[in-house]
Amino acid sequence: MLKRYLLAPGPTPVPPEVLLRMAMPIVHHRAPDFIPIFEEAKEGLKWLYQTKTDVLILCSTGTGGMVGAVNNFFSPGDKVLTINGGKFGERWTEICRAYGLEVREIAVEWGYAVRPEQVEEAMKKEPDIKGVFVQASETSTGVYHDVQSLAEVVGRYEDTLFVVDAISGLVAHDLRTDEWGIDVMIAGSQKGLMLPPGLAFVSVSEKAWQRAERSRCPRYYFDFLKERKKQRDNQTNFTSAVSLIIGLNETLRLLKKEGLEAVFQRHARLANATREAMRALGLELFAKESPSNAVTAVEAPEGIDGQKIYKVLRESYGVTAAGGQGKARGKIFRIAHLGYTDTFDIVVAVSALEMTLKGLGYPVQLGKAVAVVEELLMKEVQ
Amino acid sequence: MLKRYLLAPGPTPVPPEVLLRMAMPIVHHRAPDFIPIFEEAKEGLKWLYQTKTDVLILCSTGTGGMVGAVNNFFSPGDKVLTINGGKFGERWTEICRAYGLEVREIAVEWGYAVRPEQVEEAMKKEPDIKGVFVQASETSTGVYHDVQSLAEVVGRYEDTLFVVDAISGLVAHDLRTDEWGIDVMIAGSQKGLMLPPGLAFVSVSEKAWQRAERSRCPRYYFDFLKERKKQRDNQTNFTSAVSLIIGLNETLRLLKKEGLEAVFQRHARLANATREAMRALGLELFAKESPSNAVTAVEAPEGIDGQKIYKVLRESYGVTAAGGQGKARGKIFRIAHLGYTDTFDIVVAVSALEMTLKGLGYPVQLGKAVAVVEELLMKEVQ
């Protein structure tokens, strides 16, 4: 028997009560039963997004939401600025190019956050940039980009939309859609929202809605104006992913019960304990600044393959963390503390890591990093 | 207490053992555990589709699959032929137009099937038509289009792809992808496949794959060449909808156990019993020819609103069937016999309908139509 623990940055574990709720018989999405369910989901998402604007619910992965954020608000030839500091920043560039946008890219070294001044400079140079695209939490590097400061910079340009991929960032970080002026923000079900994969969420500001009227990208499945119309009537444009939306209401209820501030603090606390444990092990964080509260990326020690650490964690200890993606493959491993995660998930992760690293010949004093975690998390709960 | 019965043409009921299987803890889609799961799903779909070609698994509703069938194999300006005999035929036209294709449309009166000669005539007139789009089962009218004969006609044109929306048709009808020469066929999880909404499936012939190399429609989320590459390696291009794919293996196992021929016969038998029961009630089928084995559309009796019948069935008897869509709204109601459906689902539906119609003032001899169902289904099981 090997008991399994999931500590990957998505899909994340789903609380058992949510899994069971989704196992209830299917409800029809066009029948009246579904209206209060959909209404509750919309309201809950507005609460989580800290917004009064629409948050659309789509049946796709988060990437589908990213595509919709491009093909609904921009047109071929539009000049846009993408911030590429990892695999998902790269994805912004790819999507914008796929739709014929003219892409300016700020290449940020992996492990670093974009500086708001870089965006300011780019905007000053080309004030006709129609949109700025960034990740809140860049899952591939474990870096959090300073969404608030970036929003402030972009907000000075009346004709520029600020688009945030918060797929792994939402729930882990305090992201204030309305207060900061985020025009479009994407999230996914299988991250902080503690659900199986299958739903994307997208908030859209008034400014972005106006832009949608003029967009000339071809679209049909991700057609946000049509979705808005339908969703305001508590329907989706196409078949609703009913089970997932019912599950969403359950996870939103759990988050509401905990309270938004407490949710953010929990993620900050667990992330901090994870980072301190890595330091106690003598390991280097891959994020050289502004680490994400969703996932901690850690450099593999000299001479040990990051993928090997991932593999031993999984195969010998039943702990599914993550390896590196793209050019970080082999160099790092990643431990998520996102969604349905608490003290002993971190204890398990760090304990498994101590044993894994020692087994791989890295000098570890067993229990030392776990003690750091206990110290930090004990302090917080007393 | 009002016990609920779902007899709508999607989402359809999910077998309890499948719901519980999907309630198991989340598996990570990039971890080795997932490889045999994905492999099994691919193989099972090939079996169901009766094909040796790739059947892609997408995280979207069926409509997402339809969009992918347009934007991967065609280019703006391509001449295509859509067969529009209902709400979903209309959708083919809409999607093709959204991507800038030049659409020729055969408008088929609702309730009728397209005649293969109509397609032949259109093709002869414009042999440069690059694709023909049809529904197998047109859910809005309850009509089955003769896919086999249409495939034969289109198959004569080397440069024309035959694209079939089998979203409600697959499982209910014997659809032979390879034998008949269907180039692209779309299905969805929440129909005959007895799963919650969230997955689309698309088979792609070698001829269609060649076309994909030349297509100039912008795309990113539904990029089939990239999906093919990934899925041949037992991954999806973006996050896999792991729970649904695990559920898919369960429902495929159920279908395999029953046997493909038996599955089709069950649907034919239940559909026939439903139709005969409607006749016994003195009701007219909306499908004037070639009725679908997935759903039976029935004309509301003179003076009774079809939506009212739908409403009473639901609210007084707990039976969720369907009303009419688009221009058939108010004129018809629809009873599905699709997926996880057996004898007593039809008995319940017909019994509820007898009581509903009598309550609405329509002359009904209670039990008479139920007797017809019993007669027909009893004969079959003895």
C-alpha cells in the first residue's frame, strides 16, 4: 500500500465533501433547478474576484479562458505587450500571435518578476499598445508578478486593457479586480478553487466590454458577449458543466466560511513555511524575488536531477509534487500549497523531501526542516 | 418528496457506479498513473467510433468539438456545404460563417431528413465544395440524417471532407467511421456516453489530417495537430479533465460489456416503444421521417402548449424531458432514450405523459400507451 498525496500546482486535491456532492445525480442545465445554482456560482465568484462586474463561467481548461481573453477584446494587427517570465507568459505570446496580434514582449529572466518600470517604459515608447498580458502567479517559476503595481501603470492608459492570468494565482493571492483595475482576469477550477479540471472563469471590466463590441477575431465557442447575455439570465451559451458548477458552489461555500482574508493568510503562511523549510535544507529557491504563495519552485541540489527528486517523491513516498517545465526541466522541482492544503500537507511534503534527498545522497539532517515548518506553523495557530 | 427522473437529450443520467468512480481523489494528468488511463480511453473511443484513426479528447462541450472541426480543416474563403434541418444544423452554418468560410446551405424543413440527392446535386453544381457538414441525430427535431448514404455521396469527391456532428447520435446509432468514410465526427460526454458535460470527442481521418496542415484559421485552444502529437503520447495539450476521463473509462467498460450491437438494439427498441406509445396516445411525431433513436420529438396536441407539457411533467411528476427549441418552441416536447436508459425509463416517461395530458384536458385512456410500451418491450425480453 502506498498512500497518495497530491501537492502539484493543479490539479489540486478536491475536498471529499465536494467530490461526493458532485456525485449526486445530474441536474439539467436548462431546467429551473439550475437557475439558483448558477446564480449562486456567479455571486460567489464575484465575491472571490472582489468585483461587481461579470465573471463568466466557461467549460474549458484555464487556457480556454486565456484564448477568450485574446479573441474577444483584440483584433488582428493590434499591438499588445506580453510579459514572458515563464512557460505561461510564453503562452500569452503564443495565443496573441495565433490570432494575428502584433506582439511586443518583455522577456523576464525565469525566477524573476517583471518590474513595473519595464512596463511603463514599453508603454511610453508605444502608447498605442492595446493590451498588457501578465501572470499573477507564474506556475512554472513560482514567481508572483506585482499585479497591483502593474495595474497602476497600465491604468494610466485609457485605451489599454490589463489582462491577468490568475489561473494559479486566485485564492492564493489577494487579487482586487475592481480596486486595482484589472480588466480581464482568468482563473481555472483545478487550482485554488479545489475542483477537478473543466471550468475556466473570466472577469470582464466595463472598459473591456466596450472593446469587445469592436473585436474582429473570429470566435464561436469563446464568444463573451453572447456568454454575458446568456449568463446574466443564469444560463450558459452552450451546455453547462453542471457537476462542476455544483461543486464550485460547495468550494465557494468552504472559502466563504473561512473568509477571504483568512484564505490568503493561510496560503501565505503555508508558502512561507515551505520556503523556510527549503532554506533549512540548504536549498535555493528558484524564485529569486517575489515568490508565489501558490507554488514553491526549488532548485535541485548540484548533481541531482530535479526530475529524479520528483520521481522518488512519487514512487517511493506517494507524494505527487511537480518537476520543472520547459527550460527549467531537470533543474528544479515544485511543491504546491494551493487550495485544499493545510499544515500537515506541508509537513508531509517536507518530510518526504528530507527522506528523498537523503536517499539521493544529499546531506540532510532528518527532521530539521520539518522542525522549521512546525515552528512556523505552531506559532501561527497558538 | 418528488423523485426525479432525467429523460432529456443531454445531459443524460450518469450510472451511480460511474459517479462514485469520479468521486475518487484526483489523479495528476502529467504523472505516470494517468498514462494507462488515457490509453484506455483512446482505445475505448476507437472501439465505439469503429475506427482505427485518432479520436481526440477535448475539454469542452460538444460545440467546442464542432468549432475544432471547422477551424482545423478549413480556411477563410473555403466553400462548404451545411445541412440545416434544425437548431444544430443552424449551428454548423453559424460556426462556418464565424470563421469566414463561404457557406452553401441546404435548408431542410424541420422534421425531415436531408435527401442524399440534394447533397449530390449541390456537389455536382459546385464540386469545389471543401466540406459537407451534417448532424447524425438532429436533437432539436428528433430526425436522423442518413449518414451512410451521405458519406457515399461525399466520398466521391476527393477534395471534400465529410463532417458529422454525432453529439447525440453516437451510441444511439450505428455510426461506422472507417467503413462509411466519415472524415471528422464529433461526440460529447453528456449524451450516449452517460457522463457529465465537459468532454468533446473528435475522430479525424487521414484525409482530414492532410487538410489540417494547410488550414489558415486562427486557433490555439482547439489545435488538433498539436493535440494529436500530445495525445499519441497519452497526454492532452492542456490540462486533462482527469475526473471525466476516468469516468469515461467506466462508461466505456459498461458499453463494452453490453456489446456494440446490443447497445444499438437497445436504443432502437426503446425509441420504437416510445414512438408507438405516442401513436397510441393519438399524438403526431415531429419527425415525419427517419426518426432518431436518441430522442423522440412529439407535437403538442392542438390547443396545448408544448412548454406546458414539459412544465407539468417536471413540476408535478419530477420527469425532466425537454420542450422545443428555436422555432419549435411551444409546438413540441421531446423525450430522450439515450445513454443510461432502459425499459422502465420509458414506462415512467409514458406513464407521466398519460397523466400530464389527461390533467391538461386531452382525452387519454390511462394505461393504454403504457400497455403498448409493455407489449413491445416484453416481446423483446422474452
